[in-house]
Amino acid sequence: MAKTVSDFFVERLHAWGVRVMFGYPGDGINGVFGALNRSGGKIRFIQARHEEMAAFMASAYAKFTGELGVCIATSGPGASHLVTGLYDARLDHMPVLAIAGQQARSAMGGHYQQEVDLPSLFKDVAGAFVQQASSPSQVRHLVDRGIRTALGERRVTAIILPNDLQEMSYEEPPRAHGTLHSGIGFTRPRTVPYEPELRRAAEVLNSGKKVALLVGAGALEAADEVIAVADRLGAGAAKALLGKAALPDDLPWVTGSIGLLGTEPSFNLMMECDTLLMVGSGFPYSEFLPKEGQARGVQIDLAPDMLSLRYPMEVNLVGDAAETLRALLPLLEQKADGAWRKQIGANMEKWWKTLEARAMQPANPVNPQRIAWELSPRLPENVILTSDSGSCANWYARDIRIRRGMMASLSGGLASMGAAVPYAIAAKFAHPDRPVIALVGDGAMQMNNMAELITVAKYWQEWADPRWIVCVLNNCDLNQVTWEQRVMNGDPKYDASQQIPDVPYHRFAELIGLEGIFVDRPEALAPAWERALAARRPVVIEVKTDPEVPPLPPHITFEQAVHLSEALLKMDPHEKRVIAGTVRQKLASLLPGHKDE
Ligand SMILES: Cc1ncc(C[n+]2csc(CCOP(=O)(O)OP(=O)(O)O)c2C)c(N)n1
Ligand SMILES: [Mg+2]
């Protein structure tokens, strides 16, 4: 049989190093699936339950491996399902290639079944490169350019293949006008700023007395360099959500997360610093950074368009985090005075005690903070953590003490619900020998994570380490938003939009061959984690959590406090249970020294 366009397509992806793709079949892409089948397992196809989940998996695979993530779907609904997962990759700067089928070229423009204008649909999310093939010899450069652009620019790209074209005989481009003769291969460049710029940065950093670092996902591979620079500068360091694993939390000068899900010491670090060094972070909320003019700023980022975006920096360095910090280090003077670090360390000691006290507060029936608090000391060395969007992201961000060698991620920029389970599945295909733990709300579970448990049931027996745990916070509520409605809008809980059905998640797990654990007492949490971490198969831990424990920001503004009080006065139906009426006192304690806000 002559080589089809699809056979060539699969071969070319393989030549680029693609070994796994996540997706779902359909007649719009059958030609490529036939070729995948014929290729004898050169590229592994992982079957998700939904194309959006496959795209989340591709995004997470890129995050956990540093390689290209690939997802594949049929024309029409398959392709449109991909979009949210692709936006997740786009917003977190992940290299992902989306492959979509399309109706036959002869039918296009004819309001044909499953005909969607896919180049337009993908134009924004895959704007760096989106092309629909129209001839066999074009496919070679579409693959080459699509992948090189994704890897080189850390962007999402898309290749759309009409189904008739997929089955045609492949032809190499003839040596003629109007053809391209492309090749494969990409290696990351070494990106370091010029010496005079490094000197300017060093001057700013050397002149500071209270240096604060903010590190993000761009610093994940630069822990040694960040530590060396921070030690030289006597600095404290806060972490953006995607940079949670960039620095271990057992260093006394690391203040943990920043922002709405952050810690009070991170907030204080930013409010009191005189110099800010930001490394590889697109952390969005400027109000958690120093006031304009308060601090002199230096930023390092690979992407020029992320520089000086949240705070007006004096020196903007385009560069790889590790390489740039290594080049900067010899130019930095050792700070003599340790007072700033002592203050940060003291803040942190106090903060960990505060967190413990919060986690140990009784609740009805289980305080959700305690889930993360009990998990932290039990985390296996090389664990990979994921979290969904929802109140659990607060406990993931604040309470989990990450250590060196662990990985952790979530849908950061897009903050989409429904990402934690597909992320955790992709983690296993990236690192089958590492234990994986996901924290997920019940709303996100119902949205689509539950269905992906079926994917786990399908594949787990091939994973070298079978430990794969999802902890479901069952509060029968879309709790994060319930609190946002209360605090940000001053509205009472709107039961019609916020309450969700009670579902026995642990029993669903058992039904499909996984292990289920049910927890409705705080004392049962530690044994539940221990049992799950010793299990020989994937586990769903379902915890009945209290929706009236507020996932409030570390400090909240006076205006927000007023809104909350108003909501309570408007007789929120759940008022009586909101931590025994102590909310106002709590709010008062959450406004330390920020009366000007
Ligand atoms: C796809 C999507 N839809 C809606 C939202 C808005 N949203 C953010 S958190 C949240 C509630 C999540 O509820 P649940 O998963 O039960 O977690 P909880 O906050 O109750 O712990 C919602 C609706 C979102 N981030 N993503
Ligand atoms: Mg919930």
C-alpha cells in the first residue's frame, strides 16, 4: 500500500520526538488513527473521555516533561471541545500541538455535517500557527513549522487535516516554484542578557536593603540559582501559584504563595520591600506587589511581552531564569545585615502556627484546611501534585509545604475547573514511577473530572507506581464562588446557583474498580492519607467538608470586609453557621496595618 498523507504525518511527528498523544477519535480524523494503528505503537495514543480533557492532558504533559504536548480530535464537535484545554496551555505558555480533522475539501463551504470553520475557531488560541492543509506535499512543512513554532515560542499551534486528504497518497514536494523543503529539529537556545544590562540589574539589587523575590513557573528549573541569589541578597521570596514547586517551603525565607490564595508573610514582604526581583512570573494581581515607586525593580523573563507588565521595572532582562541568575550572581554583593531575613523568618514561624490553628479549628463536619495540613508531612519524596480551581486551590497554595524534588501544577492563567484529574493522568504518562495526588472540589468532580476516573481505571495497571490519589472536597457547594459573591459583591449565598447535589464519589470509585475512602471526621484524615499512600491501586478519598469555612485572602481590603458584613446582615441563609458568628472578629484580625486600603 502506498504511503498515505496520514502515514507520513505520523512518521514526521515521530521524527520530531512525539511519543504520546491524548485524544478521542471520530470520522473526521480516521485517516490519522489508521496510520497510528499501522505505525505499530511508534506513537502511543491515550484515550480520554472528552476532548477538553485530552487538551488539558497535553498541557499538563508539557508542564511535567518540558516537551511538546500533543492532542488530537475529530472535526466539528471534537475540535471545538479541545478549545478550553488549549487555552489552558496558551495562558500558561505551554508548547502544545492540536491536531484536528475536518470535512472533505470537496464539501467545505457547503454547510456540511460537522463542518466548522476551524482556522477561525483556533485563530486566537493557536494564533502563533494555525493551518488547514489542502495538498499532500504541504503537510511536511505544516508539521515542521507547527512543532517548531510551538516549542520555540512556547505557544499552542494547530494543524487541521481534511479527511479526504488524510487518505491520499503522500507526495514529497517537487523541486519547483511554490513548494517548501522544510526540515526537523529544535533545541532551546541559551538566552542570557548582555553584560551591561546585567550590571545595571546588579546595581539596583546591590543598592537594596530589603530585597523581595517573586518567582513563578519560569523559575521551576532554577531552584539552585534562585537560592544562591537570594542568599547573596539576604532576600525573602514569595511564589506565584505556578511557581509553587520552584522553591521548597522548608527554607525560612520562603514566604509561600502570594495573592488572593497567598500568605500574609508574602503580602508583608511585598508591602515592605525596597527592591523587587521578579523571575519567570506572570502573577496577575498588581495590588499584591509593592506600590509604584516603593521599590526599585528588576525582572527576568524569557518572554519580552511579560516584562514590566505588573510593576514598572527599572531593568528588564530577557533571559532564561537559571542562566541569567548564574550570570548575575558574580556581580552581586553579599548583604551584611540579616535583619530583613530575621524579620521574614519570624513572620513565617508565626504564620505556620496560624495556619495550623486554622486547620485545627473544628468545623462541620471536616475543616477543609486540615486536609492539606495532614497531607503535607506525609507527601512522598517525588510526588506530583495537582489542584483544581475552587476552594481547594487556597489550601493547596497556602497549607501544602512543598519540598525539593516534588512537582506541582494546576490551571493557572485560565484557572479552569476540571483540570486536576486530567493533569494528574498526564503526570502518570509523563512519570509513571512517581506518586500523584490531586485535590478537587465536588463541583469540578461533577463537571468532568469524574468521567476521567474511567480513564484512570483503564490505564492504571500499566503504571510502575500505582499510587494515584484524588481527594474530593464534598461540600455540596460551588464554595469558592459562594465566598466571592459574599466578599467581593456583598451578596448572600444564592442557593439556586451555588448548591450542588451530594454524590457518593468514593462509591463511584469502587464501582469502576478503584479504591474508595470516605471521611467525615477530622481524626480520620491522617489515616485516610496513609491508607491511600499505601494502596496498591488508585484511590478516591471523599471528604465531607464544611462550606462555611471562608477561603479568604490573607488580608482582605476594608471594602471587602464591609461587603461581607452587608451580606451577612442581608441574612445569608447560612449566616448562623459561618464559623459561629466570629467572622467580624476574624475580619478585624485579617486587616493588620492596612487601614489605608
Ligand atoms: C470552567 C469554569 N467554570 C466556572 C468557573 C468559576 N468557578 C471557579 S471556582 C468555582 C467553584 C468550584 O466549586 P467546587 O469544585 O465544588 O470547589 P469548592 O470551591 O466548592 O471547593 C467556580 C464555579 C471556573 N473557574 N471554571
Ligand atoms: Mg464544592
